[in-house]
Amino acid sequence: MALPRKYCCTFCDKDFVRKSWYERHMCEKKRRFIDQNNITTIRAHRLFTHWQQRSKLLRRGKEKPMADFLKSPYYKLFVKLAAFTDRVYVVSHFKYLDWLIDKRVPEKNWFDEHGMQEYQDYIRSSEDPEDQATDTCSNIHNWCDDKGIEVQEFFTKITPGQALNMIRANELSPWVLFGYQPSMDRLVARMNPEVLGTLDEHVNVHYWLDKVRKDTGSVNRVTKYCDDNLKH
């Protein structure tokens, strides 16, 4: 006669005689379930979705549920990628993944320090703060024209959610967002922790705050351009 299954893990179906053993038990499936609301897992899920869309495995606009990601053989790869991109302070987690895909970097080399140095060199050589300020100011003028407000009121009138959409669409550069003081005082200061968390998934906030603090020359050029184009 089979004994009743007193303590059974619902994730791996393993039986335990004692309750204490059952409570201490941590199989891989249970660990993933517990970690699904962790910020690293959430970011990993979004990176996984982006990778699937870029690889034509998923239509743009579609997203696999978190439950599917937890069962995916790529789960560990993308959790590791999310943790890695956070640790090394890349400008954008998604841009780094795009670079890996475009360069056809093998998955085993996604966390290579030499590769990261190559990526950072690419970012430094390809970005021009003043050019980005020029594009951003043009986008701000267009937004204000559509809304019927004065351009100098942009950082006061735009909501944090609307600003986030512009950042996602690459219409509002981090050079202006973090390097132009009226933006910091009137817009960033109004962003709550939830908005800041979402912002951090698209542009690494700590990276940019550190960058504008160190690169005062570029900040001065961005500030002069914005002052000349957003104060009339």
C-alpha cells in the first residue's frame, strides 16, 4: 500500500517526509517562480522578448508571458545578461543586445570583458552630444507645436509618462534629459520611483548621471544649444 504524499513540491513533484525538509527545498522551477518579480528577472524577460522580435521568432508588439520565459531554455542566459548589463553600466540594455545581434556575437561571448570594451568604444565614437541635442530640440519644438504650448514650458508641461515615451522613441536624448539643468529641475524631479525604474530599463540612469558629471565640456555645449533653442 502506497503511503500518502504528505509533503510534495508542486514544481518538481518531489516528496518529503518532514515538513522542515519540504520548506527548505529549492528546486530550479521553484526558484524561478519566486524570482519572477525580481527586477533582474523582469528586465531579463524584456530582453528575451526583444531578442525574439529581432530574431524574427516573435512578431513586433507581441510578448511571451512571463510563465513561458520561466520555462524557456534561454532563461539563465537572459537573467545573466540582465545582471551583467546592470553591473557594467551600459548606456542601454536593449542597445547592447542590438549590438550583440548585429555583430553576431556568439552567446557564450555576451559577457566577455573585451567585447564590452569594444561596445563601449563604439558608443563613445558614435554619439555626438550636440547632434543629439539638436535632434532633441527639434522634437521638443514639434511636440510643443502639436500641444499648443510655449517651447520654454516643455519640461514643466510634459508628463513623466509622455517623456518616457519620447525616450523610448529616441526623441529625447539622455544628454538633454540629464545634462540640461531645467530638465533635471522640472522634469526628472517629478518622476516617481516606478517611472525611474522603467526609465532605467531603457537608459542606464546611473551611467548617465555619472557621465554628465564627468563630461562637463559636452554638458556645456548641450546647455548652450538648449538655451539658444528652448528659451524663446
